[in-house]
Amino acid sequence: MMASRKNHNIQKSLTRKGFSSKMSGHIKMTFRYKGRDTAIRTWISHGKKEISDKLLGIMAEQLNLSRLQLDNLVDCPLGESELIALYEEKGLL
């Protein structure tokens, strides 16, 4: 598990996995499913270049993921179809 991550890497990876981004002070990342926004969302600070381990833990909670699942989502072993299956299993979609 990494201690911190670059915010642009997280944003890029989430965008590739079905999230849309909107600027509003922070970058709001919302998971889209079947062309619609879901209630699954998190925020990324655009002022900081690195996101701390503590904030990554909070982001994982907001996204209904474990910290390891968030790391896998960012690092690519967890793809969009696996993420959808995970969210469907949890009854979130």
C-alpha cells in the first residue's frame, strides 16, 4: 500500500473507470452507470499535488471500497466491469 498518491493519477484512473469529474472548489468525481450519475462519489483537491494516506482512506470509504480496492482501482487491476460487479453485489447500482 502506498503512503500517498498523485491527485492527477487518481483523477485519470477514475475517469477511465466510469467516473465523471466536475470542478466546484474541489474536483467532484461521480460514478456513472448506464449513462446516469449515481450516488457513488468522492472529491479530489486540485490544490494539492499529493493525496495523503489518511485522505485516501476517506476516499475509499466514500466510494464504498476498501483501501486495497481503491489502490487496485487506481493501479488498474480493478477495471470498470469488475467495479460495476462489485457495486451491484453491494446493492449500490
